[in-house]
Amino acid sequence: MARRTKTVHIAEVVRHGERLIVPETMSYGDAIDMIERQLVAEEEERDTYETIPVSPYDGALALRKAIEQKFGYAENGKQTMGLFGPSGGVRMLSVDSGVNEKVDVPWGIFHIPVLENAHVCTGNDMAPADGHAVFRVHINAKGKFDRQIKEMLSLVRRLAVSESIYRGKAFELRFSDADGDALPTPAIKFLEFPEMKVIFRRSLEDEIADNIFTPILYPGAVKQDGGSLKQGILLAGRYGTGKTLLASSIARASAEGGWTFIYVPKPEELADALRFAAAYQPAVVFCEDVERVAGSERTDEVNELLNTLDGVDNKGAEIITVLTTNHHERINAAMLRPGRIDTLIFVEPADAEAAERLVRLYAAERLEDNADLTAVGTTLDGEIPAVIEEVVSRARRRAIRRSGGNAGVAITAADLKAVAEFYIKNRALFAPVTEKKNSSLEELGRGIGRELTAGVLQAAKHGGNGVLKPAEAGT
């Protein structure tokens, strides 16, 4: 007698409505078996791992907010019986969220009571593309909570973007400590930039406005017009011309336009900062003295920076990279091409008109009414802002002395001109005198000249006409 084979009905068990619905082809016995298997599966503990490409603390804060919104529960930092035994527990880390502002984020192991004490472990992971720290969460819970956990993690991803600690703010970013050792998580220090006016030559101000401020303040119009928000700008010029002062103005414009401003104090970490910025765009990355990592030699460090600036992942990025250098001649030529550095802006010292505006800025209300600063501007033509500010400061003291000790007395154009002329004249006295070193050809010429002169003098002494014959000249 042939053995009968039992038909197994496969169906998905879904909770919906108030009725228990069984497929027409399934017997009640098969339905019971299916429900029992589902019951076992739902009681089994499962591990869920999720990596979110944001700063670890950004992800941890988003997780806390998601738990609060979805389950009405806020982790309070109490020690728990964690995934790794009784020693497990959570710490509430006080993390900077702005200038003089902090927020608590859960770090370590904690549980979610409404999910039958599902265990959650927060920590770091290394992004596979570049190895920098990103947020990672491990959740151990019963299978019946799969849907809630998936919904919660989806909310975490959205909150990490929409309610980020760092997005749209200005901060300094470091990946290593003072000794050069890698930090477990990036060190972020929020920056406060006082409102200040930066003055340059008019033509230079137009270049800066067109290439830096317009994309930041009007990104929609730039894109609608077919432009790209991914660009690289090199600010070149000698020391003190105002390149660093621009960082403050750019940071303020970034905050106004909703951009993230990232200041990179270590040029060696520029490539890391650019990768970090990808998670917080639109963003401006500002780094000084770039010649330290983009020198004339094509090293591995230079290649890494080039690949990061011009990488495939960055083609559609909304990242403006602003670099400065006092030695543009040392910059690797491979940096100066579209997709890497698109624009080279020479930051020159103030001309006469800009110098006059700087004097008015620094003197402010202390300047006499209707002062004609034409002559002062001419005197300070070509000077850097620090020199002009010093001239104004000394003019204040001159005005006090001139008035017999009256504090707050108005500064006159004559005060400014006298101080400016004295300052420049006095500075010239201390300028180093460099001895010109003659070339070998010049030395040879001087030597021949001395020999010829000696020969003429010798001939004159013996009554000759002072003209040497070829043989006497040693030719």
C-alpha cells in the first residue's frame, strides 16, 4: 500500500483586522501548525545590525529621539542587565550641540521596556569606503517585534538627517589628537564667528562674491541655471592679506543659507573632512596652508586628496572646498583643474580706495565728520589690513595727545596721515638689507674689468697711451 504524502501549505501569517482568515486550500490542522511555527519564530531572539553614515553621536541622538517618538520611552542612563552580562550598561554622554550648548545621548547598552526589554547597543563602525567612524546600532529582540524595529530604524535614519547636531552649523573638525594619534570619534568643536565686515579691492570683492557667496546664498538659482554646487576655490596671496578673515564671513553666510561649515585645522586631514562633509551637505570645507599636503611632488597623500576631490562619489556633491595658501607656486599642478580647484583667486593687499574704507571701518565713530581720507588712502595703498588697523590705533593716541588728554576725541584726517607716513617710514628703517650676490658671469666680468684697469694704469705709469695691445691684455 502506497504511503500518503502530507501536503504542507505555506502561507504568511499577518496580523490584520479582527478576523482570522484561513486560505481556502488550507485545512484547520495546517493552519494550526502554521500559527504554532509563527509563534515559535516570534519568540526567538534575533539580532539586527544597522550602520548609518553619520557621526556616531548624531546617530545615537537620533536613536534616542526615535525611541521617544515611537514608544514614549526615554533612556535615562541607568545600568541594565545587558547583552554582555551584568557589566553592561549605558552612559548618557554630554555632547556639544552648539556654542555653549550640550545634549545627552545614550552610549552603550540599554533596553526598551515596551519591546519586552529588547536590548540596544550603540557604538562606532568604520565606513568601508574611507574608514572614518560612523554610527552603528545592534538590537537584540524577539522576532515578533521585527516590524516595530524596522520602523524605528527608518525613523532613526530620517532624524539623523533632519535633526542633526551638526548639519547647518559651523564647527572645527579633527580626526587625530595633538600627538597625531587617531581619535575613536571625530572631535568637533562648534565655532562662534563675530559679525565683521571684510574689505578688499572692489574687483576682488566681486570675484569672491561670484564664486563663494552666490552659490551659498542662492543655491536654487545656481542649480536652476545649470550651475554646479560642487567646486574648489584656492585663495592665494601673501601673509596678512585677509584670507583667514574670510572664514568668518563664509561661516556666517553658510549659517544664513543652511549650509554646514567645516573648518579643518590640519591640512593632513582634508581628505577625511571632505568625506565627512558628504553626510552633511550642502557644506563648505575651509582649510588653510594646503601646500602642506598638495606640494609639487606627487605623493600618496597628494593622490588621495586628488581622488577625494575628483572622486566619482563627489560628482554630484554639494560641497564647496575653500583652500588657502601663501605659496601658490608650491601647489601641485594636478590640483589646478576643473573638478578639483576650479577657481584661483589672488587676495592682494588693499588699494587706496580699499585702504580708505578700512580706515573708516576701524575708526568707526571716532573719525571726525566728513573727513577726507583721500591722502591717507594713497599713503596706505598696498598695505595689509593689520597695518591699517595699527595706524588707526596709533592715530587715536595721537588725537588724545593733541587734545591734551581728552579720551574719545575725534580722529582727524591729519592725525591719520601723519601716523601713516611715520609708520611706513619707521618700518623701512628696520627692513632687512639684503646683500646682492653677483652671478658667476658678473664676477667674471668684474675680474676682467679689474685686470684691464690695472693694465691701463700700468701703461700710463710708463708713458704709454693707455691702450693695451692684444698680447699685453693676455688675449
